[in-house]
Amino acid sequence: MKISDFYFELPEDLIAQSPTRKRSESKLLVLYESGEIIHKKFKDIVDFLGKDDVVVLNNTRVLKARVYGRKKTGGNVEMLFFKADSEKKYHALVGGRVGKESTILIDNVEIKVIQKKGNIFIVDEEEAKIDFLIEHYGTIPLPPYIKRAANTDDEERYQTIFAKYKGSVAAPTASLHFDEGVIQNLMKKGVKLTYITLHVGPGTFLPIKSENIEDHKMMAEYCEISNETADIINTALRSKKKVLFCGTTVVRAIEWASIEEEVKPKNGFADIYIYPGYKFKVVKNMLTNFHLPSSTPLLLVCALAGKDAIFNAYKEAIKKKYRFFSYGDAMLILKRD
């Protein structure tokens, strides 16, 4: 398959630049496996779930991972810090012309970087030093299609309300729509909430450069699925209850940790790549946002619901003026009960 087959035109004014005033007031497009589409508000998601159904969420927390510095020669440098594979040292996605081995100044703090591949560098410094720089000099790393600087509001709104474990350079955006009211209404109905942790890496910003989608390689991201979460999901599946997996990060984590039709407790670096033709082991129902053309998240939702159904839903969303991407509206992909 060609990546160009997954391109679509999107009016620029539909790329959300800021969140809605209230999280749960986002629009919700509901797509059934039949292709039927209905339009709701996100707060209505509680109507699609019942007693002992399960909602699976990602409790990662976004780091203030974007840090601005300068080279000793004076040129400005932008760095996006992240963890990769099992290596202890931070890596950085570097914007600006930097040599294979360079020293970068952040305020008056020197850090050494060594080129790994392209604009990805290994940061040759202790972890605690970079943690300090992130905490004191970092900003929330909004995606490049948001054409403004991050502000203090983003420090709250580009986090889920259940964000707990620091490690991501991007939010699990499908879950940004949940607010306390929605969570309380789900719990009142007897819906069970459970969590995985997947720290989103910079691969979320990187385009697919190969024309054949099969040739693309995903960057590994750290992931944890606990015994408790695996048990809750497996019990619901055996009982024929609905399990809703919230976001591409949760879907990838669960499929990575599953064998046949059972979720296993697991932790490590997941590099699973889901694209059309993939046979899902566990996931049937999914909450997601509207994704960039020709992107890995778009390929994933096409694998789950079918390319024609997804592209038809996107066409409908554009017609109805849905907001796209990280701060945009949501889509609920459901199998009929």
C-alpha cells in the first residue's frame, strides 16, 4: 500500500489551535461498523456504555520537554527531550544546525549532544541534569501544526485530568475530552476505569517518509500494562462486556501486550506498527481524535474500521466543521452489540 493513498485535503481553519472552553463540550462523531454515523457531544459518551463495561485510559503525563538553547557560536537551537529504548540517557530531537558532536548552552548550563541519526541526538549528560533543565526551562511541546507558543493554559489543557506518570512529549489526545463530570457519570453507571502507561515519543511528530507503508519503522515507546489492568480487561471480554480503548496509544499498548485474545501484563519498549491488514487480537471499540493525513495514527484507525469508512467519516466531519488534530473533536468507533 502507498502512503499517498491515505492523504486527504483539510481546510486549514479546521486545525484546532486551542482547546474548547470545556473539555466535554467537544463534538463526538460516532462511527458504527456498518458505516452509520451519528453526531453527539463528547459528554454523551456515557450513553454508549453500561454497567461493568470498561474504559481503558493512558495515564502518562506530558513533560515540559521543549527547551530552547544556543550554540557556543551563537545560533539558536530548539530541543525536544525524550527517552528511547532501554538507554538511560535522554535523547533529543534537535531543531537548528548542530554538528555531530556539539555543546549547547541552556542559560549558562552546558550539555553535550552526539548525533545518532538525522536530527536525533543522544544527550551525553546525567538524567538528573536534564530533568532539572526540563523542570526549570522547559515548555509544553505543542505539535507543530499549532501555530502559536505554548502558554500557561496549555500546562493544564494539554494534560488529561488523570495524567500521573511523567514521560511523554505529546498528550494522549483522545482522552483530553474527559472531565470530572464525565468520569463521575461513567462511574455512576457502573463503568469501570482502568489505566495503562505509554510515554508518547517524538515519532508522533515525524512523517512517514517511505512511499510503501510497510517499509515504515515505528520509534519504540515505553509502556506498562499492570496485572490489575490486564485482569479487568480480560474479565470484561470473557463476560462479553464492552471495552473501550481510548486513543491510539492505548490501542497500540494493548495489542503489543496481547496474545491471541488475552491481554498479558507487560512492560518494556513497544514498537508495534498497526496499519491496514493488521489482525486485531483484542481491540474492537475505540475512542480517537481526527488525525493528520498520511500519518501512523490515521493508518491505525483505518486498520480498525476500514479505510473507506474512516475516509467517509472524515469527509462528513469536514462538512460538519469538526475540529481536527490534538485540540480537536473526537470519534467513537463502535462495534454493534
